[in-house]
Amino acid sequence: MRAAEKHRTRVRRAAITIGSVAAVAVIALVVTSIVLTSKPAAPPSAGSSSSANAEIRGLTTYSNTAGHVQGPVTYDQTPPAGGPHNAIWLNCGIYTEPVPNENAVHDLEHGAVWVTYDPSLPAESVSKLRERMPSTYSVLSPYPGLPAPIVLSAWNAQVTVSSVTDPRISQFFEKYRNSGNAPEPGAPCTGGLDAPGKL
């Protein structure tokens, strides 16, 4: 009886071993076929609806560096799109008066988009701009001496537009608001300075 029992044990072990090897082989074949037949994701097409990846017509980029300073700064862009700035950031939001460049630039460092408009822009257009502003990581303020009726600025990026209905406004926000383009995206946009004219 012992010999028959040993024989059954060997047969059982052989069956388990063969079954395990067969299962591993089937899994390996399935994985291999999936890997070999899957296609890589296609890059976005030129007509892609993703404005974050789309090129923004008229976009200008810069190579400003960051750093905290005290006192006024002379910037290379109007309005500034980065550079040395005050250690205290401007609280994001809507302002009815011009805001200090040095505090607003700190917001850009944190990932905010600063929308400036010529003070002569009609009240109806200013109202429409206010409606288009996201609730966070954005600043809206008048700015005397702009090169266009409306200028959108992010860290090292800027675009000018003539109309509040220009689709590039939404494209710019989608691409730059709280993006990795800023040195400190997601850093606070509240708890700083409320400049005069804050709504």
C-alpha cells in the first residue's frame, strides 16, 4: 500500500507542477499579446480641443527670475510678467484701482493670472471681464499705460487682447493659471495684502 500511496503523491505533485507551469505560460502569453498589440496614445492633433496644449496666438514669453526685494522695481514689461518682487503677495481678487506691481508679481510667482485693463475700457466691458474671472488664482485691476485694452500676464508669459470676448482669455487661463510654469504654483493667494479698491 505504501508504494501505491507514494505513486499517487508523485502523480499529484507532477499534476500541480504541470498545471502551475501551464498557468504561468498562459498569463505570459496574454500579457505579451496585450503589450505587443496596444498602440501608444496619439499626440494631440492641431485641431485638439485642449486649449492648455494649444498655442496661444500672440503669446510672448520672457525669462524673468524671482527674488524678494524691498521698494519699487523697474520692470521690463508693462505690466510686469515676473521678476523681483515684494515678499508680501497681493490677495487675489478684483480691484477697482491699480495695484502695486511688486505685490502682484508675487501672485504670478504663486501661479495666479493677472488681468489688467486700460482704465478707459467701457464699464460694460469691465463688468464682462469680472464675470470671466475665476474665483481663485486670478487678479483683475486697471493699469494705466497698457499697450492694449487688456493684457493677461502669468509668470514669464503675456498676451494682449482688444476685446473681452477674445477666446485667448480662456486659453490663457487654462494654460497658465496655477500651472507648473510658475515658480511656486499653489502657494497662497490669500492672507497677503489687500490693496485699495479690493471688492
